[in-house]
Amino acid sequence: MNLAFLLFLVAAVSDAVDGFLAKRFGMKTELGAYLDPLADKVLIVSIYVTLGVTGVIPLWIVILVVSRDIMIVGAIMLSWLIDRPVSIKPHVVSKANTAAQILFACLVLASHGYGFSAEPVLTLVMVLVAVLTLLSVALYVAEWVRHMNSTEA
């Protein structure tokens, strides 16, 4: 768990630094706009599934987090398939959700790796992840439905 914590922390920090540098120095690219959220999803889904399968975190939070990401990717793919591509920009809620998801995973890994109790903070952050995930789903679904019902192509 110590090594997992350190690797996850390096991945999360490097993602944040990459995003900061791209914005700060005007180095945003269309490819990066697709790859960055995809890399975030791979990082978060892989750690949540791993922690869930090993019994370190409850399966319901794994299912919630992974289902949200599958729903978003599925909605984007469906809109492309029916020739109504949707351009989804992350909401502030979704950015906060990603931050909370990363914080929760870091807390879990650190507390197990270094043998300390992170309660009740761990439970509070897990509830925050759940609330932000559900709110994010609602916002994305509303935006997607609005787009699909619009007269614009």
C-alpha cells in the first residue's frame, strides 16, 4: 500500500501539474482535451476497482464512481453514433468530484499503507464523493438531454 500510495500520488500530482502548465502557457491541444479526461478516468477507475476488489473500500462507492464514468462515455459514444456529437465541458462540480475522488483514494491508500486511522475524515470524504458523483451525473444527463432535444446538429 505504501508503494501504491506513492505511485497514485505521483500520477495525481503530475496530472495536476500537466493541466496547470497547459493552461498557464497556452499549450492546450485538441488531442490533450480528449486524452486528459480519459487519463483521469483510467486512473480513478483503476484505483477504485482495485480498492473495491481487495475489500478496502465499499463496493457501492466503486459501482457509483465507475457507473458515472461509463454513463458519460456511453452518452458521448451514442451521440456520435446517431450523428449528434455532443461536446461536454467539465462542470465545476465535476472538477470538484474528481478532486474528491483523488483525495479519497489518497486517504485510503495512505491510511492503509502507513497504518493510521483516517476516520471520521475518510467517511466524510467518501460521502462527499458520493454526493458530488450523483450531482455530476445529474448535470451531465441534463446537458446531454438538452443537447439531444435541441434543433442544432
